[in-house]
Amino acid sequence: MSDLRLHNQSFRILDTLEFIPLTDSFVKNKIGTGHGEAKLYVGNENERTYHFFGDFKKPLKCFFIKKDFLKYLKLAQNEFESPE
């Protein structure tokens, strides 16, 4: 992968995860019976996702790219302002 420099500090990009599945209780148009929890679920059924996040007992250093996070917030704005 490549390197990234932020605030005069270098970071090596080890891996990226493009898509993270959300529980149906996190979305407006449900197909299940969720109750409004606002959490990401990372289950061991998906080894790729589980290994990406690593050992949950240790602190994880990671960050979001601001423009990507703002894009997500804009796309999810209606879900937060008008949940059903």
C-alpha cells in the first residue's frame, strides 16, 4: 500500500475497508426487527472484517478521511433527522 502524511507525521496504510455492513436497526428501511441501536456490528462470521479490526482488547489507532466522513454524514442526514 502507500504512505500518508498528516500533521508532519507519517502513516503507512496497511489495509482499507470500503464497505462495513450495518445492522438493520441502524437504517430506516428495516428488513429485520432491530430496536434503534446505533452501532456497527463486526461479527466473526466475516473473517475479513474481523481480522481488519484486529484484537478488540487492544487500543486501535485509526482515522477517517474528513471528506469521506462528511460525505457519509450528508448521505445519512435524513436517517438521523427523521428516523422511523
